[in-house]
Amino acid sequence: MTIALFPAGVLGLALAMLAAHRRAWRAAQARVLDAADRAYRLNQFRRRMKSSTLLALLAPPILVGQLIVPSESPVMFVAIWLGVALMTLWIGLLAVVDTVASGRHFRRLHHEQQVARARLKIEVDRLLAEQTRVPKAGD
């Protein structure tokens, strides 16, 4: 039945995403992370699991919505598709929140890297200055 292809694809994609999020979380747990990075990874995992679960929950109403004849049951038809639309908007909102959180996290990492680079440059400059000040033997 071709009517079930799209909902089946949505469900399959959602299940694959859920499995990928679990693998990514396990990999993050295996690494040594500072508190901020661990909190970011945990929140990211939770957000992505919620959005993927909602995506999986969209498949049945999409299938049911395709089977309903609007002229026979207009209220049910509108209710189902309104629910699908609201769930889709919620998934989109979670995606926006995830994007903003990722941007903030990577800006923080970039700032930390810039600070570390500046500290290293200061230290290298100090060592070079000391080296040039040391008088050579025989001078």
C-alpha cells in the first residue's frame, strides 16, 4: 500500500535518529569531558531524543490522516492534521533551540581556544625575550 510509504519513511528515519543519538551519547560519556561540555552534551542528547521521538510519533497520525475522507469526517480530518502541524512546529522549535545552543557552545569553545592561544603567545614572547637578554659566553 503506497499510502503507508511516507509514514513508514518518517518512522524509519526517526528510529535511525534515535539510535544515532544513543550512540553519540555513549561516545560522549566515554570521553573525559569538563562539567560545561558534559552538561551541553547531556542537554543536546535530551533535546535530540525529544525531537526524534516526536518525529516517530508523527507517523501514525500521518497515516490516519491520509485514510480519512474529509467530506465524511471533517472534524476528525482537521483535528488529525492540526495535530500533525502542531507536532511539526514543535519539532522545528526544538531544532531552533538545538541550533542556538550549539552555536553558544562552540562560541564558548572558540573563546577558550583564543584565550589559551593568547596565553601561549605571551609565554613564548617572554621566553624569547629572556633568551635574547642572556649574555653569550666570552662577551
